[in-house]
Amino acid sequence: MLSRPIRAFCGLPAATEHMKPFEMRLPVLPSPSCFLALVLLFMGSFASHATDSIETAGDILQFVLPASAAGLTLGYRDWTGALQFGESAGMTLGVTYSLKYAVNETRPNGGSQSFPSGHSSISFCAAEFMRKRYGWEYGIPAYAAVSFVAYSRVESGEHYAHDVIAGASIGIVSSYIFTRPYKGWRVELDAGEKHYGIRLSRAW
């Protein structure tokens, strides 16, 4: 996805008296680099702990990733994207649980319905949606997080490797089918030592 800056409001003094607040209804979302830092910090806080903590982190990220994808659609007021994510998630869950009941593979820990991994399928669905809809700037941290989810399911003994690979494939393919690149406006903060402002950009 190409993002071309349209106009930048730069060169404004960092502290100016009598300056009226700038009002705009376009969304200003957190920087993808901040998103990546938070993801890595979250994963690192669990990586050196016991297996049950790693499993807990994977359980949490299973909900955080779809919530992040949905949050981006709300932040951009991207109702078409919200519909596309809903379709992707619906297909992912439908295929995943149909296979779980049909195959009913025994888990490494003795449980049932191991194939495919539901954690992996919905997490990779969200990651691929963010990548294809909003670009690699969100896709990279999202894929870093889902890789940890996949690792946590095998490490905790909940799934075999082929379970998470199958789940990941289902999620990625579902989002790839239904998702189209976002072509709306973006607003980014732009600040330096002697200026601050906003930058507008749009994908073409």
C-alpha cells in the first residue's frame, strides 16, 4: 500500500501564546512503532518466566490482537474495514471449529480438539487483516505478536506444531480473501525541537 503525504502543518513554534486549538475530526492514532514497542515489551515480560506464564500471555494476546484490529477500524472510522474484518473472522472461526469437531485430534496434554489451533487462527486472521488493510507498519508488530501466540500454544503443550500451522493458514487465507487495502485519510503527529503539527496522508 502506498501512502503519499498531502500536506504538512510544520514550522509552528513549540510554545505559542494565544494559539487557538486546532480542531479536526480526522483520527490521530498511536504510532505503529509505539505499537511494536508495546508488543515486544509485553512478550518479553513473559518470555523468561515459567511455561504457565507463557500460556497466559498467549491467551491474552488471542483477545488483544482482534481487539486491536477492531480498534483500528474504529479509530479510522473505517466501517468498510470493520465489515471486512467481521467477514474474515467469521470465516476463520467457522472453518476452525468445523475442523475441530470433525477431526477431534487428541492434544499433547491429553485434551481433545487439538486440530487446528483456535488461538492461532483468530490471531493470524487479525494480523493479516491489519497488514493488508493498513500496511506493514501495523503488520510487522502484529505478526511479531502472533508468532508468540503460536509459540505459546506449542510450548504449553496445548497443540502440536501442525495445529498452529493449520490455524495460521486458515486465519491468513480468510483475511486475504475478504480484506482490501485502506484508501482513506490518515493523520500523524509531527513534532521537532522547534515545531509541532500534523501531517495528512492518503493511500492511493
